[in-house]
Amino acid sequence: MSGNQVFHGGTFHGPVINQLNAERIENSFHTFNASAAPTELKDAIGTLHDNVQQLSARLAAQGADPDEVISDLENFTAQAAAPKPSPKILQVTGQGLIDAAKNVAELVAPITTTVNFVLKLMGLPSI
């Protein structure tokens, strides 16, 4: 698969896994972005969404179903936006994102770094 997907101006551009999955990722991002979260956290979540979109496209190109990684992203993002986030859910879904990234070598470091940065911003230990 050539090209990467890029998030710009509220819309993903580039190879798309399928419309439903792209919409799920966009909706998750837009819901979080409308929250009262600090800018630094919004930027990190935006980066994570961009990286997971790329991961999802690559997984689909490998014949894998990206549904689980998208669900982890949605749950991780929802907890990050929650008034009283669940540390356990953040850590479990964050670990799921990192584990899924291990299937696409060049995305392991960016996803791991971003997940751990979000956890740090939330006052939680790194994975």
C-alpha cells in the first residue's frame, strides 16, 4: 500500500481502510477535541489518532481486522476525556494500542511514546 493517511483540518486524507472505520476514528477525535481537555492533551490525542489511523490502514492491508485497535482508541480517548477517568481502562486500552502497533514496526515507537505521554499527563505510570 503506498502513501500514508494524514489528519488535516478535521479530516483524514490518504488510503482509507474503509469508510466506517475512518468515521469511527474521526468521531472519536472530534468528540475529544470538543472536550475541556488542555491543549497539550488534545495535541497528544490528535497525534495518537493520526498514528492509529495509519496503523489501521496498514493492518487492513495485511489482511487483519483493525476493529480491536479502533475500539481501544475509542475507549482510551473516551477515558482521557472523562471527568474521572479510569486508570485501569486507560492502561489496558493503551497497552492494546501498543501491542497492535507491534505489527507495524515503524509505528511502535510513535504510538508507545504518545500513549505514555498521555498517561503521564493524566498522572499515571508509563506502560
